[in-house]
Amino acid sequence: MAFPCFALRFYAQSMSEETLWQKQSRNNPQQAKNYIQAFATLRTAGKDLHGEARFVDALLQRNARVLDAGCGTGRVGGELARRSHRVTGIDLDVELLTQAREDFPDSRWVHQDLSTFELNDNDLEPEVFEAIICTGNVLPFLAPGTSEAVVQNLARHLAEDGRLVIGFSLEKTYSLIQFEKDLEAAQLGFVARFSTWDMREFSEDSDFIVALLSRNAH
Ligand SMILES: C[S@@+](CC[C@H](N)C(=O)[O-])C[C@H]1O[C@@H](n2cnc3c(N)ncnc32)[C@H](O)[C@@H]1O
């Protein structure tokens, strides 16, 4: 007997490896609340929280399709929606997604695993985006061993001339060497790399990378 598609997806997700973010939440159930509170405190203190959104916005025509992969509270995707883009966010943390839906009700917030997610258009082809973004250390919080599948899945949902923008700390578990391997496997290449969201130069001493990526030319 054939399984309906939703049953297969449910099965795949229920079999997903625990992400490092989920593991941290298991050890500290206050993690999501603290994350939400930390940004609320920074906002109240008048801190500039939109460096990532400005960087991405500068790459795009108006009304572009943007996928915020590992969106958390939607703080970056929501700001891009405010700047007129059509935003979809994906995350596994229900508490953070609830906050995203509350703060940015006009965008689409989806509960799926980045290593297995599928968004399809009306012809059941992968839905594609002019920009896919991973901000705030999404890759270092994936389940161990899933980064290649995640990067390939992101590439599958990237428009032909789309841009993938990934920023993460190089001081955590996910290394630059692994990142470069994952990009090669997904046939993605660097357009540019920086050490900060305001585009400071990247060097071998940098502890953070902002990678601007596109499909490799064939
Ligand atoms: C540090 S938070 C960053 C959230 C947001 N991008 C930001 O900049 O505020 C990392 C996020 O990655 C998400 N994440 C990690 N692995 C994931 C996976 N396999 N699928 C979906 N989301 C994942 C976590 O649930 C968490 O919300």
C-alpha cells in the first residue's frame, strides 16, 4: 500500500536527528524565552538589530521571494517583509515560530526540518526564492552530520540567479572546512565573503563569516 505524501513527511520528521538547538532547549527549557527576551532588551535599548536585513535587502529587487531558513522569531525575515519582500520562514522551535507568527502575521512561518523540508509550487516543483538566508548561527545548531543535506536542500530551493546568504560564528562546532565541502557538494560558490554584516574584510583570523553565495556557473 502506498503511503500518502504527508505520512511520509511526518515519518521523516519524526525520525529526524535532534538538532543542537533542540538539545540545548532540552537542557535549558528557558532557552527560547531567553532568546526572545534578549532581543527585546536590545530593541528597548535602541540597538541596531537590522544589519542582516539591510545586507540582504541591498541584493534584491522589490517584492522578492525570501526564505528565512532557521528563522527563529523571524526577526530578520520580518524586517525584510517590512521592506516589501515576500517572506517564508522555516524553523523547528515551536516557541520561536509562535513569536514570529505573532510579530509578523502577514508572512508565512513553517514548522519543518531544514534537512528534509519541501516547499512546492502549484506544479509540485520545488518553490524557489531569490534569496535564502541563514542568520544568527543556524548551521552550528544543526543536528550533527546533517549540514550537507541542509545546504543541498537550500540550493534546491534557490532561484536560478538567486543568492544564498549564510552568517555564522567560526568559533562553534561547524568549521569553515566543512562549510566549503558542503558548498562544493551542492554546487554553490562564493560571490563574496565578509567578517561582519557591514561587510568588513574577511581574513584567516576572522571569527565570523558572512558568505554571499550563488550557484556555480556551468
Ligand atoms: C540561534 S537561532 C537563530 C534564529 C534566527 N535565524 C536569528 O537570526 O535570530 C538558530 C535557529 O536555528 C534553528 N534550527 C537549527 N537546526 C534546524 C533544523 N534542522 N531545521 C529547522 N531549524 C533549525 C533553531 O531551531 C533556531 O531557531
